[in-house]
Amino acid sequence: MTTIAIRAGIALLYAFVLAPILLVFAISFSGDNFIAFPPKSWGFRWYQALLAHEGFARGFRNSVIISSIVVGLDLVIGVPAAYAIARLRFRGRDALLAFLTAPLLLPTIVLGLAILLVFFPLRLAATYTGLVIAHMVVTLPFVVRIVATALSTLPGDVEDAAATLGASPATVFRRITLPLMLPGMIAAAALAFIISFDEVVISLFVVGPRLSTLPVELFRYVEGRTDPLVAALSTALILATISAVLIVERSVGLMRALGR
């Protein structure tokens, strides 16, 4: 009886969490001119409108470009930093970790305002460079955390055995450490891409009239319209996010990638 109650409680919890997503998914196939549930008619009208919307297409292109650059730079900076934090012992190690993860402690709106105040005199606002740097501020801490966690769970005796057999430090890192930490790097890259792609608060402070991202375009759209086009775009983004998570899970295992 207890087992049945626990399973029923878990099912209700899943239903509570997934109900809004299912509602958005259903509304995205509405043929009405406004958001209503249940819809009076059904169809792919708003998905066709989504494909023809120039603002969303331009924002999607910008978001993909910016997120891809952010992920590459995050890995270039975050992986060596995480390796130093997880494996090396030096003065200022804890201070370095605190500095790299400090943005996680600040409210996003405060962080966005601070970035704008710094970027405006440097003419970085409304530029690709400014957006990349702004997104790296919020994504780099996650990369450092995930890779450092993955490194801390690696068996050190494997590396010691390779070194004992005559392998140089560079060979040990290339042949042993790097393949073992690869799942964590993949998970960090996927999470950084999703966070950068979905970032809206900080982007609102940095974008301009000629340079915008998809979340910002969506935010501006819903300010004056309430049609199911928003649900269609939301459904597409939800499916893309789920696909990214499934790719990580199927390729390396999500829990293994997170270092657990």
C-alpha cells in the first residue's frame, strides 16, 4: 500500500510539473487568433507563421552564433581553470574558484545593469563581442563547476599507473585524463549553450535595435501580442532543449557527464 501511495505521489508530481508544458504544446496547434484553451480550431497555422517571421529567424541566427562562440571560449578558459582548481595545490586556489563562480551569487538584473555600465563607455553594447562577453559571465561558472566536479571524481591511480610506466605528464593528460574528463566537458558545453541561448535578462541590457537574440525578440513580441505564435516558438525551444539533453544522455550518460 505504501509503495502504491509513493508511486501515485510521484505520478502527481510529474503531472504537476509537466502540465504547463503540455498546455503550451496543445495551444501551439491552435488555429485561433488569440491564446485560449481549449482551442476552437486546430492546425499548423502558427508554425507556418513562425517559419516566416523575419525577427525570430534573425534572432535565432544571432543566438546560435553567439552561443557557439561562448561555448568555445568557455571551454578554452574553463577547462584549464577547472583542472588547476581540481588537481593543483597553490596559493589563491580558493580565491580563484570564488572569483570564477561569483556571478552565480548575484541577481541577474543587477549583473546585467553592471555589465551595461561597464560596456557603454567601452562601446561594447549592441555588439557581438559585448554579447559574447556578457553571456560568458553567466556561463563560465557552470563550465568550471561541472568540469572541476568531473575531474575530482576521476580515479587518480590510473594516471599514477601511466606515469609509473614511463608516460610523460603531457602523454598522461592526452591519453588518460582528457578521455576520462570528456563526458564532463560535453555536459558543460551543452549546459553553457542552453544557458547562453536562453539568456534574456542580461541580453536586454546589451542588445540594440540592429542586434538582438531570439529570447529578446520573443520578449518584445509578447509585450504587444497574445497569439499562439508564442506557444509554437516555446514548443520548438522545449523540444530543442530536450533533444540536447537526450544527446548528452545517449552519448555519455547525463549523470556520468555531471560527475556523479
